[in-house]
Amino acid sequence: MADDVPMRKRVEEYIHKLQDDIVGAFEKLDPNAPPFKRDSWIRPQGGAGRSCVFAVPFSPEGAPPPQTILEKAGVNVSVVHGTLPPPAIKQMRADHSSIPDIANSVPFFAAGISLVIHPRNPHAPTVHANYRYFEITQEPTEEEKAAGKPGELIAWWFGGGGDLTPSYLYEEDAVHFHRTIKDACDAHGADLYPTFKKWCDEYFFIPHRGEARGIGGIFFDDLCEESHKRFADDAKRPKSPDDIFAFVKSAGDAFVPSYLPILERRCRTPSTEAERRWQLLRRGRYVEFNLVYDRGTKFGLMTPGARIESILMSLPETARWEYMSELGTEAETREAQLTEVLKTPRAWV
Amino acid sequence: MADDVPMRKRVEEYIHKLQDDIVGAFEKLDPNAPPFKRDSWIRPQGGAGRSCVFAVPFSPEGAPPPQTILEKAGVNVSVVHGTLPPPAIKQMRADHSSIPDIANSVPFFAAGISLVIHPRNPHAPTVHANYRYFEITQEPTEEEKAAGKPGELIAWWFGGGGDLTPSYLYEEDAVHFHRTIKDACDAHGADLYPTFKKWCDEYFFIPHRGEARGIGGIFFDDLCEESHKRFADDAKRPKSPDDIFAFVKSAGDAFVPSYLPILERRCRTPSTEAERRWQLLRRGRYVEFNLVYDRGTKFGLMTPGARIESILMSLPETARWEYMSELGTEAETREAQLTEVLKTPRAWV
């Protein structure tokens, strides 16, 4: 696509293609499973989206569910626009230092892809990824309006990341996931992966459990031309819109190769009911993180008119809670091995 | 007990006896089920508690679980004390107008009983109740310390309530639950039930779903001698410590008669897998309320050193989430009947 195409259009085109590629890859892996359900929606306040959702129809009268590779999955694209009132701008400035101090309401544009994959097999990890682009502009002039153009750009940034949440630790899976993502990062600056790996460990953390949600990956936000609180000014990292977008595309394109080989080699591992139980307990922790701490989820739940079904698409089909469960506490077990690595994040590559 | 016994002792004795009575009632109802597990614990920063928890051991290799009446339940008593730093006092003053403006740290005392019962049968409702007493005092003088007495009382209040969360609506159950609680309230002032019923509908509400958690009951907080934001000054309600404690005891004593007859008549209702599925979806909503909105849970999760297992005891054994589930949306179904009453709270008595 020519470089004079506006960034919002280029991002929109990219995330729709990435959504198709990702959904296609899962459908090809399990051709006998029901296809993802494509669900296009319109946001009444401006914009639209498409949710692609995998679920297995409920089995009546206790019949065992069809043995699909995935249990529940959602790959969601949204491209929305509207007006940010001053209190929302103020709140946003806390996280995004590139936003100037503006006293009036301004137009915004946001485009993103967000996905969570919960496989059925307890030995196959859950994965999450999310890439997004945000713009704040001046109100368009009459001429800009007539030409169908947005107003002058005030601030823009990219954010995103991806992380892996296994119930059972396979070190080679963790290494493969991190290695693939690191390679995608390194091509765009040597400081990206170490900075975003650390940020991911800090972000996907459940304080009340004293443990990470999973074995990490990368997380970043507020990436733009301005100075960034997590980078030195001379850090090796992309700064221009084109260079940052190129990095985001590399990270997005790395999703399928980072995860699919892991899913392929774990999805048919024989498993026991006790392993399923542990998987469901881990899914309970996933629910705790998403509902109590995840900024995107919290922001979404507080936003009047938000599309709740898309926001909560990330939740697992089934989760379990036990009081003082002994699982994960008995030394030398595979469950305790996971708990240990969640309490002490490791360098995988 | 003689009236010159300090309130904190009287409350402590009452909630321990109530815990025994409630747990005993459930154990008597289902004598073949495993007994509640009694779990006494010490709070390192001061105080202690006892959790009584019901759970069914996990069935290995897919054997059907034993058909107990309860699926998961917790009845927790805690009696704790410590020091409230100025920021905590400030935060507390927002909800408790009886607390004066204090600049220094002060001792606090809190005693409460909290319970959640999740029965197995989809036709039997989940129930929650909680009664608590709170004191803030001056630092004890040397003489008070020597006599083992707390410092002079600065503020005190009672709080509590109980609410019913069915998956299937049985109007006679809702009427029985509210009637029993209303009778317990009315003996202590005609304004209690109407005020606390409304407060309950407002509190147990899930804004992002636009629906109540269940069919309500009562909820109250900050009940003391001072004027109260929900009562006119001449309202018919108890004001002295003795009168408020008498009301709280009536409400606590009403728990078993308000709920057990409902559980007895629903616990053996034949049910289908589709009804179980709906029950698990409703439990997902219960999790959403407790993790996202419940003040006690949120406060607990943010408190360093809090006993997480006791705080999250309220979560169900299993919960389920579906994207855009059709259950509850199809007119004229029993599921839609529940959804409707959750969207428009009713006067039951």
C-alpha cells in the first residue's frame, strides 16, 4: 500500500487481513470442528467491528462435547471513532504522556485487533494477543469535512502485546513463544524485546495471588515519536509512524508462528480428569486477572454503550474455584512446577 | 448475656453461635454429604477467624460427583483488630459519615459473619448473607492497656444484609424469602425493610449487564446512633447499640428460616443438562458481580495480608461464559422469565 495512504486506513486494512489469517489458520488446523462464527456489528456512536468466535454447541443431556482442538476462542477487530470529553482526556494523559493538555472535547479514532484462544487440552496453553492504534485530532475544518478528512493530528500511538498462559509448563514451548516474538522485535531495534518482556511480566500479574497470569511475552503502550517512560532517549527502537507500524506488523505476523506449533504438538496429549481440574482452576485465575486488573476490560465495562459481549469474549467457557485447593502446592508435582515459574518470572531466551 | 458486657464481645459470641447453627442446619439437611470443613486461622496482624467450608472432593476420571444438596458453600466468621492509617480512615469516611475527621492512625475492631451457599440443583437458588460490627477507638491509655481494655470509642456501626440469587424464578420462594426477612425487620421499626430492600436492589446490581444479581433481600451499612443518609431523622428504626444489635440478631436468626425451606423444596427437582448450563451461566454473572463490583471483595483484594481464600470463598465451584448466548433471550422461556425480573426489580411483599 502506498505510503501516502493515511495510517488509520493502513492499520484498518492490516488488522482485518490479520484477523482472516489467524482465523483461517485455526480452521485449517481442525477442519472437522465447526467454523468460527463471523459476527459484524455497528457501533451506534461511530464505527464498526467484526468478532470471529469459536464455541462448541452445548451438548444436551450430558453427551460428551465434540473433541475439537479449541474450546472457546475470539478474534475481534474494531475500528471506532467518536469524541473524547475532557475527563476522559485527563484520565488518558496519565498513561499517555504524548497527549497535550487539552481543555475541550476532541475527536478520537481507535483501531485494534484482540484475541484470546482457550484450547481444550490441559497441556495446550491459552494465548492472548492485542494490537491497536489510537489517534486524537482537532475538530476537522469545513474544508477537511467536505473532503472526508479528519482534523489535524494532536497525538497518536500504538500499543499491544501477546502472552502465553499454560496450565502445565513445557519449557520448550515457552522458549519457542518468546524466541519467535523476540525475533520479530529484534528486526526493529534491540531494545524492544527486553523492555516489552519486562513490561509484560509486570502487567500480567495478579497481586492478590502473588503470581503472574502466565509465562509472559511482550506488552507495550504509548509507542510514538515522543520520548517514552520505558526507553532511554537513545534506545534502539522505532520512532516514526512508518517504522512503528512496521514493528507492529512484524509482531502481529509473528502470532501464528509463535503459537500454532505449540498448539499442534500439545492438542492431542493424553490427559486425565485431574489435569482438566487443574486447567479449570487456572482458568479461574484468568478470570480473576481479566475482571479485577485488566485495564482494557475495566475501561470497557465502565464505558456506557460498550459492546460487553466483545469485551468479555476473553473469558473461558468454564472456570473453577476451590477453597484452599491442594493442587499446585504439593512439591515436585507438575502443578507446583507451574506455580513456581508464575511466582518467579524467568528469562526464556 | 448481661448488658454490661462490651458490644464487641456480645457480637463475637453471637456470630460464632450463628455460624454453628447455620452449618448445623445444612449438615442435618444432608446427613450423607461430607461435613463442612472447619478451618480456624490466625491473622498475623491481629485477630482470628473460622471458615466452615463445604466442597465435594473432585471425582477422578470422570465419575459423576456424589449427589450432595450443596455444591460449594462457605460460612466464615472473622474477629480482627489493628490500626487504621489516615488514608484508610479518609476512604472509609466517604461511606461512614459517623467517623469524625481524624488526622492520626487509630485502632479498629471488626467482627462479622459472611456466608454464600451454592446448591447443586439448578432450581435451588444461591444465597448470601453477611452481618458485621465495626469500631474505631482512641489509643488505649496505660490504665486501659493494663486492664486489657480498648481505648475510648470514636465511632461504631453495624452493617449487613442477605440476598437470594435463583437461576429459575419461583415466585413463592421470592415471597417467602422477603416475607421472612421483612418480619424480622418489622419488629424493630417499620422503616427498616422498605429502606434496606431498596438499598439491596441498588447494591447488588451489575451495571455492564443492566441487571440485578438476583431477586434481592436487604442491604444496610453505617447503622448507628447518628443521622443516616437513607433515613429521615424521625424514621422508625433502632438507634441505640442495644436496639441495633437486637435487630441484627433478628435478621441473622432469620437466615435459616428464610432459606432452608426453599432449599428443601427445590433440591430434588428433576433437572436437565440445559438447566445446568443456564445455572452455570448465571454463576458467571455472580463471579462478575463479586470480582468487579462487590465492595467487600474489592477492599479485601487490595488489603495487603488479607486472607484471599476466605475472601474468594464466595465464588462458585464452576462458572460458564458463552458469547452472545441465546439462553435468557428467547421470549416465553423460563430463562427469559428470570432475566426479566432481574431487569425490573419487583416488590415481593
